[in-house]
Amino acid sequence: MKPTPELLAYFGDNQERIQAYALLLKTEGIERGLIGPKEGDRIWQRHIANCIPITTIIKPNIRLVDIGSGAGLPGIVIALARPDLKVTLVEPLQRRVDFLTEVVAKLDIPVEVIRGRAEIVKKQFEVVTARAVAPLEKLIQISWHMIPKGGQLLAIKGEGAQAELDITKLKKGSTAKIHEISLPNLPVARVVEVGKGA
């Protein structure tokens, strides 16, 4: 599948970069085992399109960290769609870190890559994002120390978002809600927002 003009429009001046990134996922991403071998034809609709909705609900000009970034989803997509953000990618596996570092260099984007587990990162970020990393309760446990008061965890989840939220023990003083985001030409996306009380 080729990206539609509507899909590319979310990336403004970075349309060439997002296409270069999609190609890297389709080639080196598969060769290096970061993306499944059958995913090549579904990079746009299954992976990139799935990461676009979250970019529309993030406040401007903040620090954001994508934990368990893997092949850079959603972190690289967020960085390309929202160049106003200061984006950091955290990933424990060295081969994924190597790929992310190469992607950042090839695309020439100001993104920091940190090798390590979320639990050991000492910095703080107004927003923590995650996609297909862990159940919501575990995400809260491993990332809470990174979120300052007034900050938030934004987790991309599937149709079971509400059921997952219902069984999650929230931290005292925190709030949670689900964003159902309907954008033109994209499937409905669900993002669970857990906010840290001020």
C-alpha cells in the first residue's frame, strides 16, 4: 500500500522523511527482525496510520519519551508529525537501539535514543507514550517516576482499552480517560490517558 496524500498531510514538511522511514521499516526493519516478515505491505495502514491519532492530542512544545520504542513506533512517527516536540526514545535491546540510532541519523531529526529499561531512566517528561509494550498497570509502574505533576502517560490500545482500564489500579491522585480519536480516512484509535495529579 502506498500512502495517500491525506495520510502524508499529517507530516507537513516531513513527508519525504516519513516515506524514507516507511522504506527503512519495510527493508532493514524486516531484515533485522524488528518487523514481522509479512508486515511489509502493511507498514502504512497497520503501523504508521495507527500512530498518527496520538499525535493530535499531545500539547505543543513539550518533552516526550516513547518507552519500549522498538522500531520507533510511535516515537519516530510522533517526532515527524510533531517537530515542535522534544522526543526521546527508550529501548532496552541493543539491536533495536542500533536501528533507531541509524534511523535518526538517516532522517536527520533531533531525537535522542537511550538504551535501557524505562525503570532506570532518571529524566522527566511531560508525556510518556507506549504502544504494544505492556498492560496498562505495568506501564504505569515502570514509567510513573518519569512523569512530573501535571504530566501524563498516553498508551495506544486496541478495542479492549476500556476493559484494561477497568482492571487497572491507578495511583493515588491520578486520573484516567480514554480518547477515541476519529480522523478522516483512518480507523478509530483508542488512547488511554493517565494523568498525574498536580
